[in-house]
Amino acid sequence: MVNFNLKTVYSIAKKEFLDNSRNKWILVLTGLFIILPLLISLAFSGTDKIFGGMDNTVLGLVAISSLLIPFVAIILGFSTISGEDENGALSVVLSYPVRRIELLFGKILGLGSVLVVSIFIGFGLSGVIITLAVGEASWAPFIAFILYNIGLGFVFLTGSIFISALCKSRTRSIGGAILLYFFGPIVGMFLMAIGAGMGYKVAEFQFPPWMLDYQIPLSPPDLVQTAVPVAYGTKVIEYSGMIINIPEYMTYAYFAFIQLTWIIIFIILGYLLLKKREI
């Protein structure tokens, strides 16, 4: 059984949070989380209101958030092991009575806290502004939107830390992080190639009925883009000429389970690599 000291985990998490919460990129992206929903809401505004409704705003925002949040998470995590190993900081930390499992969880919790705060401040503040201006909102789906995006952030954060533990240098971690970021689209193209080989007219948006069954679990951004409409009660998505019927089994619990599975897998792999890493 793996034991760890919660006080040590908290100390590492606190340091990571304080060090990264002042990162200029994180501050800029938090600002984008505030501004983008307001701009999208303005696009849906009518003649009698400054902003459009919250529902349309969120459904218009989800495609952008599923691209931005993985980017933020990767910025936070891609060099947290390899970069500190390269500059000698990691060996200094491990010279103290700190277990590697404590280091890993401390980093995940600290960097994850930065992510959570950024998302809550950004989307939460813009949501309050839109609600005050419009006077109505569906809060349950909006909270689901925030929670799914936090889950997406943790998937890519733990994934980027796994990449960082795998790679020997910061430069290689960048390459691995790029591959991680584009993993979902790569999976999508691979599945479309299989569909085309089976005779489906992919160019005319004709896809195998089983494609969504594999695409959603293997592409966390696509999961969020599917989960949020489901939270708003939508079971049919129309996008660029495509009509996508969401299966009935894809529920809140299903989407949450997939995200949690990715996070657990990346944590386990990251720990095994960090445990074997020569510092």
C-alpha cells in the first residue's frame, strides 16, 4: 500500500499554486474565460437586451472552451517533472523527506487548483454578468458545463504530467504535449479513415453508426462538446451539415466516468514513471 503525508502534499500543492497563479499566460487565459462568454453572448443578443440567453451562450462557447482549457492545462503541467529535473530543482526537492507519490499528488492538486480557480473566476463571473443582464438562466446545465470543463482540464493536466515524467528533457516534453493536445483529432481522422474504407461517404458527412461510441471515450474534448448539449436536454447535434444522434446511454454518469478513468490512468502511469526515474 502506498502511504503519503498529507501535510507534505499540501505544502507542495501550496507552492505550485502560488508559483503558477501569477503566471502571465494563466492570467491572460483567465481573462479570456471572462471575455469570450460575454462576446458570444453579445452575438446572441436581441433588440431589447444587451446579452443573449445563457443557454445559447454556453452552447456557443463549448467548442472554444474544449480547445482552450486543454491548452491551459498543458502549459501548467508539461514541464513540471522534466523541466525541474533538467534544472536541478527536482533533485533538491527529493533530497528532503518527500516521497515521489507525495510530490506527484502535490503537483496535481496545486496545478489543478490554479485551473479550477481560473475556470470558476472566468466562466463564473461572466455567467453572473449575463444572468444579471438577461434576468434568467438555467443554472444546473451551466454548472454541468463548468464541471465538465474542470474534468477536461484535469484529464489534460494529469496527461501532461505523465508526458513530463516520461520525457527526459523539457524539449521532448513539448513534443509529447503537442501530441497529447492533438490526440483527439488524430483518433477522429483514424476512425473516419476506417469508415471510408468500409464504404461510408465521409466527404458527405456519412459516418459509421459506431463511430461516436469510440470517438467520445477516446477524445476528451469531443466528450465535453457532446456532454454539454446533453446537459441542456439535446440528443441531436447539428454541426456543419452533420446530424449527430447522441445514444441514450451517454448520460451524466457516463461522461463523468470516462473523464475519471482518463485521470486515474494518467495518475497511475505518471507515478510508475516518476517512481522509476533516475534523478
